[in-house]
Amino acid sequence: DTVDAAWLDRITELVQRRHAALNRGLVEDGWFDPVVLDVDEEAEPEPLPEDATDEERAARDSYDALGPISRALMPWVAGFQHAALCFPELAELPNDDIAAAMARLYRHLPAETPEEKEVVATLNREHPLKDLDDAIEEMVVTVADLADLTEEERYRVDTIRRDTPKVGRYDPCPCGSG
């Protein structure tokens, strides 16, 4: 399949504009306004089709196990997780504070392993969220914490080390042309 180049350019422009706005908000205000779904808890979920796969049924069960706050935040956090998977350097940083911040975000995703379920249970017990506004504030503060924790690494500049001496203005060209 080919992607329409004009569409891709427009999407890239919009993503870059949103990224710049998020960075500007974090730098200037220490805050940004996330796009969060308004979940209608009284609405009945759309039933799964009769021919739904086991994977689809498991995904529905995982989603249904989330509380209303996490259902509202899950799309935002899933987007964050997707970006973190595309750019794995964040998760690879050897810092327990970063791992703890990531866990505070990922508590809004369906827990798949016993370890993930235990982390979510611990967070819910030790840091319960009163309502959606409280959860949004916690999410934004966590992203700001991640920005602070990774600032040095993100703006670190490596010194270039030469294997050979630098060629001077009047030195012969190293390619052999003289």
C-alpha cells in the first residue's frame, strides 16, 4: 500500500505542531492540556460480534476491567506508550524514578501480566485517584516529571573524538591527492 504524500505531510505537520505546543506548555507553564475522551459510563458497550476471536474477547475483558477514569485516559496513555515503543530510549534509561513515572501512566492501560496487575493494585491503594480531574492532573504532572528527569539526557552533547589528527590548512589532503 502506498500513502498519499500530501496526507502524510499534513499529518506530520499537525503532529509537529502539537509536539511544539506541548513542549512550549511544559517549559512556560509546567503544564499542558491533554486531549481526553469523555466516556459515557451509562452507555451500553457495543456487543462483540458472534465470530469475535479469543484475542478480541480478551481485549474486551481487559478494557471492561478498567475503571471509568482509566477508560477515559487509556487512549491518551496508549498513544504515549506507542511513542515510547517507537522511541525506546526513555524506557532504556537506568533510572528507577523514570520507571516509577511510567508505571503511574501505564496504570491506565489494561494490565496483562500478574506483575502489571500488582503494580496497578499498589498504585490504586497507595495513590488513589478521586476523579477524572485528579487523574488528569496526575498524568500531566507525571509527564512533566519525565521531562525533568530526562532533560539532561535529552540535551546531552557527546564530544567528538577523532581517530586521526586534524588536517591543518596547509597539510596535504589525507585522500592522497596532495
